[in-house]
Amino acid sequence: MASKKPHAAPRQAAGALESGLVIAAHGRHYLVQAGEQKLQCVTRGKKSDVSVGDRIRFARTSPNQGVVESIDERKTLLYRSDQYKSKLLAANVDQLFIVVATEPSFSDDLVSRSLVAAESAGVSAHLILNKTDIEEALPKTRERLQVYARLGYPVHEVSATARPDETRAAFLPLLAGKSTILIGQSGMGKSSLINLIIPDADIAVREISAALDTGKHTTTFTRLYQMDEATSIIDSPGFQEFGLYQLSEGMLERAFRDFTPYLGKCRFYNCHHLSEPGCAVLEAVQSGEIAGLRHQLYAQLVHESSQTLY
């Protein structure tokens, strides 16, 4: 995934800028952790290219407010986009956890798009199957997840409400020493998992909501919880769509790990893997080496990338 360049800091007097970590975002308003203090920061002008997880430099404008002046170099950046604009998800994450459940049914399209986003950003991806206590739906759900397991993506089975202690014990080693973002559709139990891992999450959400002035019932912001110096977990709002309009055709073919063994083996060096004769990828689809739904998604994403207007 193409990384967005941090903007350069304007000239400041020596020592005027302070460092902080962006722990929540709502619009162009950010909550920044600077040492033991949390303060509100805004960006200059209308453009907002700051993300939760960013390390920033800010100029203090009052005891508890500041202006973002620069963004430190990012290790990774996850974002989604439609043909008009992009939406930053998180910066400097090591891994993406996609939460799905036995009930309600999850979207394969959303899962596959999330995996493509992770691959293109250089972020490892895991699938978290929640609500495994709903046993009648478990065999079919496991079968649906096999297409991802066969690609090498780990699938972890948990039940946040029925087996909380086991779930917490399974999660903590996966999180240790890493920055992890959780994404998923509404109803998958992502909030239950967060509350299990971060016992004071509800209190933190209320504090952040008040600090960002989003209203006591609004939790449609991404927020970061620092578990220890090296470990953090980022919760994102549930969403139903994951646009990847920002990815070029070349980026897309490399983001499908099941395409990798066949790239460079097509008859034509500039093969688009859509309808060309002698295409090694299409031959792999025909033989069942690449799942049909994966190639259908690739074709759809290539089409979307050609529609970008921003």
C-alpha cells in the first residue's frame, strides 16, 4: 500500500515542539498522549492526514490543547478509500485482527478486502472466530474460513462471553510486544473482546468521547489502548465496506498471496490476469489452486482502482 508522506514541520523555536502519541481521532480532532497527560490537538487548515497510532510533534496552545506540526515517519499505514476520498485507520501497527463470528453471518468480501489491505501495507493478519459456543453454526463457519486458513492466515477460535478466561489467555500472547488493530462488522463481538482484554475500556471510551466532544452516545471513533510500553491495541468502529481504490493494479496482484507462485509465468509480461490467453493465474483458478471468489475480488478491485477521482 502506498504510504502517505508525513508533512514537514514548519520552522519553530528550538525546544518549542513536544512529542505525543495519537490515541483517538474524530474528524480533525485528536486526543494525544504526551507523557502522563492527555490533551486535545487539531491540525492546521482543513486537511487531516493524522492517524491513530501516529507519533507526532505538536505546539502547545494552552495547558491542555495543541496544534499538530509534524508526523514522525511511519512504519506502516492502514487505510481504506472510495473513489472520492480516503479514510485512515491506523498507523504503525504490526498486525491486523479481523473479527468474525458464527452469528450473525460475516461478509467474505470484507474479510478478503481487509487481508488485501494488510498485505499491501506489510501488516500481518489474523482471523478471530468469536462466538464458538454457538455450536450449530460452527461447522459451516469453519468451512467458510478454510479458504483463508489454506492461504496461511492464522484462525483463532474464541468465545468472549461463554469462555472469557480462555479467550483472554489465548489473546494476550498474540498481542504481547505488538501494536494490533481490531476490525470487524457490527455484531461480531469486537467490543466484548476489547472489554475482556482492556477491563477499563468502557471508562476510557467515555473519557475520550468527552475529550473529543463527540457526545456521550457516540463511539464512532478509532481509539488506542496502551497495555504496556511495547503493547497496544486499537479498536475501530464497525464498518460494512472496505474500499481499496488507492491500490494500483500492480499493488493488487502482489497483495494476493495466492497469486505469488504464478506471477511472471504468464504468456504476456504485461498480463492483467483478467481474460488473457496463457495467463498462469487464470489457469490456477481453473484448476482450483486459486479460489474463484478470490479472483472475482481481484477483478472487482482492479475495476475500482480505475475509477479513482481524488
